[in-house]
Amino acid sequence: MPPAVLIEQLVVGYGGPPAVAGLSLTADSGAVTALVGPNGAGKTTTVEVCLGLRSPDAGSVEVLGRPPGAARERVGAM
């Protein structure tokens, strides 16, 4: 079974220093995974990329084996 989320070398910026700089993460299917960190660590930006709401500047993201946003009918977030 492919991982629920596969992120490799994700980079996202807003014009200054990157909000996410080279993040790699695998969230296994059937597991609970939490993003924890201080304010400004890039948690919300990472989730936005996974949901297809924001595009990465570099790196790759797959959600349920598909590009971000392609699995919207099977993904929920709040």
C-alpha cells in the first residue's frame, strides 16, 4: 500500500526566506501523523500544498499516490 502522504524536498517561499525549506516526510496509510513546531515553522504551508491549495516552489508531493488536490474527494482537513 502506498503511503498516504509522500513529501520529498519540499520548498515553498513567499518572497523572503522559505517558509518550508527541503522538507521530506512520509505518512503511512492507516497511521496518525501530526505536524508539530513553533509559529512560522511551515506547518500550515505544508498542509496547504498537500491539499492542492498552494503550489510548491521545488520538490514533490503525493497524496494517496496522486498529485496534491487530485484526491480531494478522499481527503479532509480542518
